Amino acid sequence: MDEPIVVGIDIGTTKTCTLVARVEGERSLRILGVGIEPSQGIRKGTVVDLTAATQSVARSIEKAERSSGLEITSALVSLAGSHVSSVNSRGVVGISGRVIDGDDVARALEAAQAVAIPHNREVIHVIQRGFVIDGQDGIRMPIGMHGYRLEVEAHIITAAQSTVENLRQCVSSSGVEVSQFVLNPLASAEVVLSETERQMGAVVCDIGGGTTDLAIYIDGDVWHTMVLAVGGNHITSDIAHGLRLPVSQAEDVKKQYGNAIEGEVGEDEFFSVRTFSEEKPMQVSRKELAHIIEARVEEIFLLVLQEIKRSGYDGLLPAGMVLTGGSSLLPGIRTLASNVLGVPVRIARPENLVGLTDQLGSPAYSTSVGLLYWALLMNEAGPLVGGGSHGKGAPVDLTNIKEWLKRLLP
């Protein structure tokens, strides 16, 4: 086939989703294969049981291969967990030929990586935030410009090396090579953020089962990223404790009767469940359920607000928050988020999908679909040296570097 094939494996706490797509035309993808499997052995984005995690990843890959009729050899893999951290750094280089070329940009980004990173950490992304030429800041694309000194502001995302290796092993056990790890909120942003939101200033908040992933975008670039170790499973756990239910039943109750705002539920609304101690089903007030959910969801958004304030960019987000991930399907969550954060909030999901897309139009699959668009970005950039998964990949084909550098450098 002439059209390139891209593959993304989203390994979440709740589900593992492998997607295979064919690139058709300008930034257009056709989904050819889908493999969705409940995750096992993963907790808060981290591998806790290697054998169980490997098996669920293998089943997901196998389903995607069967439905697409293609063999998967390499893929982009999502990454989350509280072990992920980020730092902003600056790199400076002298310009030898007085006109800046791709090599100079690559050297500046490499210089920005020369920060003290502990030996047990691995660089996942190095993303440029802006350039300075001879003291002139606000430069978006320096290639072709004249100057003597080039500075770059970079956002460096690192993760615990052991955790990354465990994830890599889960995937490679199925004979699939990890071409690059991609941080969850960065993948989600490729699908849910509009160009206007990216430029004006917005925060992407992806609430999954085990983690809440944040990425702050200002002036078109990533300025801050963070992974919080709370998510939808904590809400389910609270319901299980509060109503004395098995966790699986608590999850069903949350999806069927849950609401994030107690005031939106009527006094006379009840549903029946069978608790641990009762032989017969008993009536439970939806208001009581909403009270349990609201307390936890409010806590999650207070942690998000605290993180946004800690980043120092809380006054630079006029476009507000874009909420996605499986937990964003909870009724009332958008209103509660807006009340806690004091900014406009919208819920986003993957749109304009072509091919095998029956299930993929849900916010729960924003990261999965986003990985394919991230692969598309890499594809446009030409081949990478060093595979990118160790964060040291620099572009070889400098003719395509301009557009790509506007967005990222893995």
C-alpha cells in the first residue's frame, strides 16, 4: 500500500485499546482495526502485574490484527501515572553560518536537554515553547532567519525508567516494537483541542479510570503537563464503600444512575440494588448516590485547580478547560468543573472519524484516537534517529521539519 499505516496502543487502567489506521490524504485517517480489551495488571497507569498486563495487551493487539487483516510490528503507546513529571528548560547555541538551519534548532533542543535528570528517569518528550534570536523573543519558527545566538525554551517530560521499561516489555512480548511513548493528555489534545483554544490558552483535562491527566496549552504550544493519581475508579470505590456494593456493581450504578451534582436530582428518585448484607434488593435514593459522587468529583477538580495555580498559568487560560476521558460522561460533571475552576468548560470527544468507528466516538477514546494523529505528525516529519522512545530522536529529513517543529520534537 502507498498510504502509510499508523498504530496506537492506549494502555489505560480500565481498558487497553489498539487502533490501526491508514493515512488518507491531508491529515485524514481511516480506522481499519480496533481491539478493545479490559485492562488487567494496571493500576493508576502503572504496571502492577506484568503477566496479567501483558496478556490483556496481547489480546487487544490480536483483536486489532484480526479486524484489520494486518500484522502489527510497531506502535505508539500511551503513558500516564503519577511517576510522570515535567520541567521547563532553556538551551542556547551559537550560530556558525549566520543563517539558522534545522541543525541549529536540533542542537538548541539538545542543549535544553542538558538539565540534571536523575539516572532512574527517562526523557519522553522535548517540546519547544518558543525561540529567542539575539535577545529577540517570541520567535515561532527560526529556520532561515539571521542571527548569532539561538535560544530555545523547551518543556521536558520525563518518566520513571523502570515503569517505562515494564510497559515496553508488555508490548514487546507480543512482538510489537514501541516506536514512541506519548503522554496521555498530549495525545488527547490532538483530537479535542481546536487551534483557537491552543493559541488563546486552554487546559486539557483527561479523566480516566486511574489518573487525571492535564496539559496546559498557550500560544499554540504545551507549557505545562501533570498526571494526578485520581480518577473515575476512586468515584466507583466511594460508591462501593458508601452503599456497601461490590465494585463491579458500583461501576454499573455510577454509569446508570450517577450525577455529579446532588441538587440536580429529585428527592423522590430511587433505584434498587442488592447490597452485601441484604438478601432482597433494597431501594437507594439517587440523591444519596449523587452526594457521594459530588464530594469526590469536587475533590478531583480542586486538585486540578491547585495544580493549575501551582504552574503559574492560571490567569492565561481564557479558553478555559476541555474535559475528556471516560469519566467526563458523568452527568453534571461539566457544570461542577466550571463552578470549581471558575472558567468555561466543554466536553470533547473524537469527531469526523472514518472506518470502524462504532465505539470510538466517546470521550473515553480521545487518547486512543489521539495516538493515531500523533503518529500522523511523526509521519509528516520523516524518519527519526534513535526511535524517539528514549527522547533523543532528532529529525533526519530537514525539508519537512518546519511544520513539525511548530508542534513538537520527541
